Amino acid sequence: MSDLKRFLANNTLALVGTIVLAILLLAVLIGPFFLPSPLAIDMAAKLQPPSFSHWLGTDNFGRDMLSRVLNGGRYTLAIGVFVVAAAFIVGVFFGLVAGFAGGIVDTVIMRIVDAILSFPALVLAIALAAAFGPSLQNAMIAVAITLAPQFARVARAQSLGVSSRLYVEAAYALGLPRGRILNRYILVNSIGPLLVQASLAFGSAILQTSALGFLGLGAQPPMPEWGADVSANLSFVRSSPWTALGPGFAILITVLSFNLIGDSLADWFNPRRRSAA
């Protein structure tokens, strides 16, 4: 714990990313209890600029934008957790198995991974979401499919490196089951880079899900979701810019905080940089 405190104290980006994310989580969890419903329509108050009664103004239906941003943050962060968790489990499993087993198993798994990675992630997510049908659940599945191969490649590289270590060879010599070696030795000693990849994947998951919502392939109105809200208010950006700037800025700071934390985790799990810090 003292090493972590010292590292945060000496790593400004890590500290900034952690503080921003903590404030965002606190606002998203507590804020909606003190605000009106994000679905409450008040046509008499439509497109009002930011004020003490509506801190981020209102949209074309008179809905409080701050309430929609904070409630949309709940959905967006929950989406990020689900998508990254699903991609992590699937990608890490196949990546570790490919590196551990080698041979034909490695070849088949990695050629499938390479085929998926040959498509731009966002383009593939749009194609999958369009094929599955426009809904938030289908958008989450589509984004998880695009992220899983990234975890698979990192997990395979780590598996190949750790499998050649002496303690793994000793485990083989002791006759330990292959499943136990994979879980207790290879996975445990590969977790650092995988956590770094997961923290960076949070930003990608939020961006891609918001992009699908912006295109109408993700969350459907009137559900509050950052990408969908930016799209719905895009036609008012000249006359009432606060309607799109609120959710857009929320996407920006959330993705930025996760990227800062991811870069800092890369330093934390790098012994040379960590010792230098």
C-alpha cells in the first residue's frame, strides 16, 4: 500500500485520472437522487440555457440535461463493465489456451483472432449491431466481440512468455494438472498486462457504445445514454449547444480518465518504471 501511495504521489497522470473517475462515479451514483426524472417532459421549459434550476439546461422536450447526463452515466459505466468483463473472460480464456497448448490449437484460435482484427473495430461493431438489430443489449454484444480479440492477443503473448519460466517447468515435473498450471501459474503471472488492457478497453467500450447509440444502433429513445443524447440534440447544437455539449463532455472526461489510469497501470506493472518512480 505504501508503494501504491508513493507511486500515485509521483505520477501526476495516475492521480488526476483516479480523482476524475472518483468524482464521476460519486456524481453518477448520488446525483440522480437529487434531480428530476430524466424522462420527465416539460414543454414549457424546453431548450432553456443553464441556470440554477437546470445546471446544464434542458433539451427539446424540457428534460433536465444534468439528470440525463448523470443517469446516462449509470448506463454507460455499467455497459463498460459488462462489455469489458465479457471480452476479458472470452479473450483471455482463448488467448491463454492458444499460448499454452500451441500447435494446431494455437494456429486455429489465432487465425480467427487475426480475421476479426483485420476489420476496424468500430466498423465491425456497426456491422454486427446492424445485423443483430438496434438495441442496447445487441450493441453491447457487438462491442464485446470487437474487444475480445485484443485480450486474446495479449493473453497469448503472456502465456508464451510465462510457459517457458522455470517455475512452470517445475510444476510440470511435479505432475500438476495442466488446468491448475494454467490457472495458478500462467494466468496469475500474466494478470498485470491484462489489467492494463482492460483499463484501456473501458475507454474503447464507452466510445464504441456511444458511437452506436449516436448512429441509432444502441440505446433507443427516450432512454438516457450519452451517445444517443448527442445524436438527438445534434440539430440544436447551433442554437442550444448545451444540449449536446453535456453528454459529449461526459464521454470525453470518462474516456480520458480511463486512459490516464491505463497508462499509469502500465508504468505500475513495469518494474523499471516503477522503481524509477
